[in-house]
Amino acid sequence: MSESAAESRTPLTGVAVSPGRASGPVVRVAEPLGEPASTPEPADPEAEAARIEPAAQVVAARLEAQAEAATGDAAAILITTAAMAADPALAAQAKQLVTARNLPAARAVYQAAEGFAEALAAAGGYMAERVRDVRDVRDRLVAELLGVAPPGVPELTSPSVLVARDLAPADTAGLDPAKVLALVTEEGGPTSHTAILARALGIPAIVAVRGLLALDAKALSVDGDTGLVEPADPDAPIVTATASGPAEWNGVGAMADGHRVKVYGNVGSPADAQAAADAGAEGVGLFRTEFCYLDAPAEPSVEEQRKAYTAVLSPFRGKPVIVRTLDAGADKPLAFLSPETEPNPALGVRGLRVAFDRPEVLDRQLEAIAGAAQDSGAEVSVMAPMVATVEEAAWFAGRVRAAGIARAGVMIEIPAAALSAREILDAVDFVSVGTNDLAQYTFAADRQLGAVAKLNDPWQPGLLRLLKLIGDAAAATGKPAGVCGEAAADPRLALVLAGLGLTSLSMNAPAVRGVGASLASVSLEQARELAEAALATSDPAAARKAVAG
């Protein structure tokens, strides 16, 4: 066998983000168009600049049409992408580049969008998660201005394994599960939109597969449980994806022996809240309040906030909802907070740290949350993001109780907080683990960077050992400790989390039923055995295998 033939048969591994197995012919997603030329200069710059807004409207209309045909997370992401395409700030910046520097419209759009993307990437965290969206919009606008086919997934004529460098959220949202056997990308990470939507669509998916695009294979076998990608026989019959885990759930978050592990939804808008309620979530484990602030030129008034929060809380009248206070600052810059430029925003003044300098902003939000709790009838608790010490936790709890809210908690996203979980639980009523950030900070690995995505794999034994510390602290204090990161959406990992002592799991709406059913399939003692097996391993693949086997 030649060296190249041997290489083509070599299996690759990535981060498994959506369970199931499939095998079939490969269809590759075309690479982006690349940088448009800066020449020739337009003969009439004003006329050239005038082409930009109509092109943006065409792109936005296409995305809106896709959104109308979609539901749930897919529809929400398409609507968000359409809004980016129609953003007047992007069009204005591009028009200025045309008139001031005599650039062709396509080149001007490319540069303007890249400026936005670089600023978001530098900010890190939540804002960095929007970089892929901005570049997708950029490529669609450039294609429209050049009069060529937009980038994205080609029309599939038969069931195929889709291979790409990365997938734009809008592309993933428009996929037909009947035609896509599996998704495999060279870049991306476990918290990307590709991962979230693949799970929602029930499509096996693996991301961060280094060397994927250089693999010469006409067919692939994909294992979304282990992260293994192998060349397959192109003449072999297609293997349809098979989802792992049980499919039926009675709506009660409980294990086979009756031990309660509550199943909650993660929400960030009224639409999210309704989707979570419709999916059967027992409550809300994470209500992200940033939606009320991100597009506001000034701090919303207490009444404005109260009305917005009430709309999210209302589907959960009489049920528990945990509201996270504003997670903003250096990584989510808001104009009214006057953030200073920082060399490393991910480690800067964000989350609760903003409130130390501007406590009045926190107090007004707490007043609005207390009012919304009264208006909606939901059983509201409040937690703070980016807490590092017991002192910070106690400071926050005092302000929450002064606002008339009975239950105060904090998020554990920083390793120092995990190490002090017992003492923190002495100061607050509950904790909730943000596994996305906890992994990022534990492994010093940017969760948006594909090159280090394997370090952010939620099956990392090092991360699981930190989670055990938190579970042990919850047991010792008799107080709840939940998980609201993407780790909670994995039905198999949910069993490990329960076995580690976590008392609730919160996730995006499409994952609720699968996780609830998975929990009901084993007893607490069995879950503890699975957790011990995962903790005894040395890498994520071995942890997955130990739990699967």
C-alpha cells in the first residue's frame, strides 16, 4: 500500500458534540470566497456606495425567508443573522470606505465586516461567539455584490456526510436531517452553534477534527459518541444515523430509583422561554438577562427591565426560575458602563466585577427582577456571574436579600470558586456551574478557538474532578448545585453529572427531553459508578468509552 493510500485510511479524532453514528458519501462545503479585489476603483463612488444597502436587504430577506420555514433555535439564529445583514452600522461603514477610499463595494463590505469581527474576537467571551455570524454575513453580502452564488451548503441530492472547515450558524439552521447523515468540521468547538443545532436536529456531529480537509476519502464513517472519523467504503450501503439514549420521558427530572435531578431550560428571550416550557422543562436554570441591554444605547429603566423580564418569566408561573444578573463588562462592552480598554478582557472587569464599581446598576436590575417575579408569578432566584471568592459571593447575597429576593446564588465559572465551593455555599443558597467558562479558565483554552477545542471538551477528567468538588460541597451543605453549561445537554454526560452530586441540569430546549429520559434510565448508584469510571480515566475519549461501555 502506498504512503498516501495508508494516510487516506488513517482515522481522525475530534470533539464529539452530537451523538449517533452514520456512514455514507462525503459532500464538501465550499470554502469562503476569500478577499475581494480592491481594484478597479469605481468610476462613480457615490453610485457604487449606493449598491450596498439594497444588497444587504436582499441577503436579509433570504435569511428571513429561511427563518419563517424553521422553528426553535434554528429560527432564532436565522433571524439574528438576518438582523446582522441589515445592520445600518455595517452598511454605513462600508459606504464610507467606498466614498473615502475609492474601494469597490464588495471590498468595502469585506473590510468593514472584518473590522467588526476583529473587535468582537478581541473582546472574547459572548461577543467572540458572534464572529462566525459576522463573517457569514460578510461572505453573503460580498457574493451578492459580485453577482456570484453565496457560500454555504450545496443542494444535497442524496443522504450525505457533510464536511466543512466550519459551518455558519445560518447554514446549520437550514440543514435537512433527512439528507444530512452527519456533520464533521475541522474547526469549531463544543459550544458552537454547529454543536447546539446538530443536537437539536438529531444529527451526529464532530468538530475540531484536525487534518479533516486534507483527508482524501469519498465516504466517511462518523461516530458522534466517541469523536472518531474514519474513511469508509464508498460502495458500501449508507448507514442511517442512530441516536443514542432513550427517547421517552414522563416530564419529571428523576432517576430510576426516584432520586431527583431537576431538568431545567436555558433561556435568553421570551421565545426561548416558551420553547423551554413547550419542551417540558421543569423550570429555568439560567435566564440570561443580557438581551435587555445589548442593543440599548443607555441603561434600560427599571420599568423597561421589569416588563422585559416578565415576558420571559410568564411561561413559568409557579415554577422555579434562576435569573443571572447582567454578565457584561470587558467581554460584552455596553456603552453606558463606559468600559475601559483592557489587554485581556476575558480576565478583566466582567460579570459581577462591574457591580463593584457600579453597584447602582445591579441594584436597579434587582429591583426590576423582584417586580417581574411579582408580575409573573414565577418562583425567582437570582445568581451572579464571574464570582471568584467567598467575599464576593457574600457581598452579592446581601444585595439580593436587601432587594427583597429570597434566594441568592452564584455561578461557578472560575477554578478558584470551584475550589472554595463549600465555603461559598455557606454564604449563598445555591450554586450553578457554567461549564463552558469553567473549562476555558481551567485549561487556559479560548473556547472559540478550534485549535484548542479538545481542551474544552466537557468530558475532560480534570474538569470532572472540579465538578466532583462542587457536588461534594453540595452534599456537605445540603444546598443545590446545578450545571447550566453545554455539558448538561449531553444525555450520557448528564448521568456522570448526576453521579458527581449535581442536583439540577439546565440546557437549551431541544435537549430537555433526551436528558430527562437518560436520567430516568439509571439509578443514582449506577450513575455514581459511571462517574467513578469517568474520573478514573486520563482523557476525554477514555472517559466517554468508560461510560458507554
